[in-house]
Amino acid sequence: MKGWFGEFGGKYIPEVLYPVISELEKAYYSIGKSKEFKRELDLLLRSYAGRPTPLYFARNLTKYSGGAKIYLKREDLLHTGAHKINNALGQVLLAKKMGKRRIIAETGAGQHGVATATACALLGMECVVYMGSIDVERQKPNVFRMKLLGAQVVPVSKGSQTLKDAINEAMRDWIENVHTTLYVIGSVVGPHPYPTMVRDFQSVIGKEALKQILEIEGKLPNKVIACVGGGSNAMGIFYPFIEYREVELIGVEGGGKGSKLGEHAATLSFGKIGVLHGAKSYLLYDDNGQVSETHSISAGLDYPGVGPEHSYLKSIGRAKYTFVKDEEALEAVKILSQKEGIIPALESAHAVYQAIKEASKMKKDDIIIVNLSGRGDKDLSIIMENINF
Amino acid sequence: MKGFSDWFIEKKPTIVYVTVGYPSFEESLELSRFLVKNGFAQIIEAGIPFSDPIADGEVIQKSSQVALSNGITLKDVAKFVRMLKDEYSIPIFAMGYYNPILCNIEYNLRLLSESGCEGIIVPDINVEEVRRISRLLKSNDLKIVGFVAPNTPKDRLVKVVKSTDGFIYLVSSYGTTGVRENLDFEMLKNVVSNIKKVKNIPVAIGFGIRNMEVAKRVKEISDGAIIGSAVIKIIEDNPKNYLDKVYDFFMEKF
């Protein structure tokens, strides 16, 4: 059934949102799937965002790891510095075609907020971004970027004052303003059609990577590795590879500081099935069903939920999920910077660390593709606090 | 229970939402006793607090936060219901978001049922999920309340009404919970009649009922009025003497 991935997904939302969600669903399957829309979006992705991104053979990192060849899918080279722009352009363009004039978005680290503000500036839409007050404080440069791009940033000082509360507040705004507004969700989470739509917009990553690896190597990779917060960059690169069952798909969550509830953001590794933000999926919550606080050094992974399609891939054994701790991600930042001259985002560094670990146990002609979902500039202040020279 | 529907339609109850554990467990219980004893409420909604109440405005969010910091869980809500049922025979529905119920659903539904709950009200559940758990609800003798909004399309309205066996919670207007200036009575009257065409089920209107005069007008076009944040707001604004103010509210002194 549409909108369900096995038992996961669905629409667990207040009644007032149903009609507007249905409107979006209809618009996505008609306008969003039309040739004209796809052509227009494709042109924006090429001429404005910088697609296609290179699939880069990381020779030095491969040598360092001492095993399989490691390729990096360079989403970090995109305009605004991360894969988030793929989805933001898609959704804001769709909103414009639907006749909406106001866009709301949530953001944690600020990458999705910046990408959405960018797309709104380009396409002439009003933009309001909800952001937890703690995140506003720790991501000041991105807050300024959004303002410079013409967006209004609303700090949310409720609950844990981070991403999950920003989503709550954005949903409330949407409930109040269903007629004029479209909520642009930044990951493969939320009620149907978001998990499917965001995955479709992001699957350009996997389509390119598949074509590129076949051109370069003439064969499929053994493993595809990506970090998972909500899971949009991972779904984007995994999706076109799902049908090739010999390709192992590995999602890497934020392992934080430890395995106790509250010390990490490893939803698929430690969570249970629950309902949050409109979908049934794995979720981190306490014995009473209250959603747990999470911790990850990477703001983009610091989220108690995960996209329902990941829960499904886990349940059928098609993808495997693991986690990398804060300190290991920091180590990977250092290694990639010094071996390849690429400073990765802290999110992406989780995937890089896992790739090094996996590669060392594989043969020299095996292949790993890592989704390098973002660049590390936004994380410099956090990295500076943690790495000394 | 047999006859609930008829009782409801005849009685035209005022349904009052109480966040269990706000300002404290004892005080929320005392408030409920007060509401029932004085005949202000004929049905109580016992609110289960949740960490992420997306459909609620500021007032109920805050009360939920306080209840959570008081350590209130679904078990306490069951205890609250049982204590109230020991004294009064009125119907009580447990109301809350799905996750705290789902997380241990067989146990939780049995607990609520044994406490004497009439049914559950879950704003973020859906028709498919209701079907999935309908056997559990039936075996525990719990009714489910369905939500209809002014913008609910006809085909969906039919599905919701058909899968509901408690009453229909008709959301009066767009937006989150909270007090509103004006309700569109003409439009609401139409929605009520659309619901009744599907099935003769009680329909109560909630969201934004700011005083008893509005409640009275709401009852003229439906079977009941739901008062949520108005009472919680009184507690918030008058922490010392809220019972007096609640009395004034229901006696139409403001």
C-alpha cells in the first residue's frame, strides 16, 4: 500500500493535516512525476546546484586502510555544501507549482535550513525556518546565512530545544496555516508522502553513483556506506542499489558517547518500534513511551527517530545498521583531511570511519562507495574544541 | 457498554479535558472531583502527558511538560481513572498521543480497561492502525474516538465514522488546541449532519470553546461540547485559587 514500507511509515497525524497532506501527495504524484517538472528540476540541479557530483577514487585513504578500494561520492561539493539542496530544490519547486507562497522548514545543524532558504531565495518564496534554541546558539554561522538569504529564523525554546522540537513547532505552524504554506521536511521522515518524496529527490545520488562506478570499474561495488540521522543521504544513495542484492548496504548512526539511552542517536541499533512525527518507525524512547533525548557530536545525526524505509530495510535484512562514536568520527575527520585534503562534515565522517574499518577486512579489488554527504566547514568550531595540535 | 450512544445523545454532555498530574496528581484528581460533583462535567478526558504533543498549543504543551516532570506515566493515568470511578459513575476516556500507548499496547490497554476507562482518544492515530488494534480494543471493552475536521473530505469522513464506536470528536477549526475567537456554526452544523448521515453516532465539538455560552451554542448543533485548554489556562493563570475561577467559568461569570 502507498506510504507503507512493510509495517512502517503511514500517516500518524492530527486530522486537520490530512487534507493538506493528501493535496501534497496528489501534487507530488502528478506534478512531481511529470516530465516537465523533472526537466526543470534537473536543469536546476545541473546549472545551479552543481550536479553531477564526482565519484572520486580516494587512493590515499585506500592505501591507508589497506584493503578495498574506497570511492567517495562527493555531495560535499554541491552548492551550500551538502546533499540537502537536492531535496530542498525539489520540494520548493513543487510548492511553487502548487501555488503556495510560504515555506516552512525545520533544521538541526542548519544545513537543511540553509538549503531551503537558498531554494526560496532562488524561486522567490517566503521562508520561515524553525530551529531549537540550543542549535541556534551552536550553529551561529548557519543562522546568519539563513537570514542573509532572506529567511526568518524562529528559535524554539521548548522541550529539548533541538531538532525534534523544531519539527514539532514547524508542524504546529503548518496546522495553523494549512492553506498558504508547505512544510519542506529535510529528511526521509514524517508522514507519507515525505519519506517517499524525499527519497526520490535524493536518489539522484545513487543513480549517478551507480552509473559512475560501472563506467570507472565496470562492476558493482561490494558495499555502499552512508551515515543515518533521519536517513536522507543514505536512502538517496541506497535506493538505486537495492535491486542489486549482491551490494551490501550499510547505514552508520551516531554512536555518541555510550550505549545508554540519551548518550547516543543510534535509533536502529538500540531503538524500538514507535510513532513520532507522523510515521511508525524505530524510535528511541523510555519505558513509558516518552521520546528520549539523544546525543551525537554531529547535529545532523542528533535525532531520536529514523526514516521508516530504513526500518523496513533493517527488518527484511536488506541493509545493515551500525554506529560510530563521537571520538571515532573525529578521528575520521582528521584522517580524511590529512590523507585526501577533504574536510568532511561530522555526519559524513561517521560513514568514512566505518568504511576504513570495513575496507581493511576486504580484498584489494573489492570496492566500497561512501556517501560523503557534506563538507566540514560548518563544524569547524566543534572540531576545534575537540582536536588539538 | 450498551446504551452509551443513546445516553450521550440525550445527555448532551460537557466533556472536560484534565491533564493528569497538572499541577500535581492530587490536584488534578481534586479538580476532576470538583468538576463532576458540581455537575460541570459529564465526561472526563484524562490526559496522558507526552514529550512531543504536536497538535497542542502552548497551554496544553506546558501542562504536559509539568505532568512529565512530576513523573506521570500511563500507569498513573489508570490509577487516576480508577480513583475517580470509585467515587463517581461518569464515563472517562483516556486521551493522549499514540506512542505512550503503543509502546506496550497489550498491557496498557488492559490497564486502562481494568481501571474503568470507557475508551481512548488518540489524536495521531489513523484508520489503518485502529483496524490493526481493533480486536485488542474490543477484547478490553474500550471504545475508540474518531476525529473529523472541517476540511475532512467526504470519503475520508465516511471511513473515520465507520471505524469509530465511541463518539466523533469534531475539531471546530484549523489549528492547534487553544482558545479561539469565532467558530463557524453554519459550517459545523453541516459537518455534523454529514457525520449523522453515515451513522447515528454522538458528535462532540472541541477546540477553541472559550466560555459556556459558546459551549451552549455548540450543543445546539451537536451532542456535546469539549472543553480543553480553557480550564488548563485558568489553572495556569490562577495557581492559588483556580477552583474558584473554574467555578465562575462554568457558572458563566466570564
